[in-house]
Amino acid sequence: MDPLSAGQRSAFMRNIRGKHTTPELIVRKLCRDLGYFGYRLHRKDLPGRPDIAWVGKKVAIFVNGCFWHYHNCGQGSRVPDSNSGFWAEKFQKNRARDAKNIKALRANGWRVAIIWECELANVESLSCKIKALLQRDAHNDLKSGLLK
């Protein structure tokens, strides 16, 4: 049972941002600190509107919340108790949409990385992931397990 009333829950959910979230801001700051400038945000002309994109390099980063994109970590791989059928379907659709968008970007020669909210705790590892993405040759992207 949800401790909040339907109106309270609705107001709470309505206030959750879709863009310029705290995890996104952290990743953008890290990119700048690493010397990677010139990125564009939420390009409408790209599949999935990547959170961060270097158009000239054909590199895209999605900064995904573990809950909303049903990541297989502790905070992401759980369905809320209230209205669980709705949430299970929503998570399934979100994951299918994400996979479709990544496939479309890669088919057009883009290198794509997903940075999960839970990865933000380890800045050193995250820095390595970003550097590897931006320094990697396009043909190596398909062979790399790092950039899945």
C-alpha cells in the first residue's frame, strides 16, 4: 500500500525531471573536468535524444536513472508494490525503447555509452569509461564490453 494519497503521489511524480537531472549534471561536469568540451544536449534529431552528444565525433552518452530504466543493480531492479502491473509494463517498454534507440544510433555509425546512476559513486571508473568512449576508434566499439 502506498503511504501517499493518489494526489500526493501524482504531484510527486510530476516534479521528477526528465532533463538536466543531478546525475546528468555530474556527468557533464566530469566531461568538462576531463577536457571534453563541445558536446550538445538532448539533440532532437538523434534517436532517443542522447543526454550528451559530440556530433562531430559521433559519440553519444545516455545518463540513465537506475529505477526508471530498470537497471540490474540494487536500486533499479525492483518493481514498486503499488500498481505493480503498470510499473512492470512501463519498465519493459522503457528498456525496449532504449535498445531500439541505441541500435539506431549504432547503425548510423555512432558510439554509444550508457552511464547508470549507480556508477556515479565511482568517479575513477566513470572517468575511465568516458575516456575510453571518446578515445576509441569506431570499429573497436563493437568488440568492447566496456561500452554496453
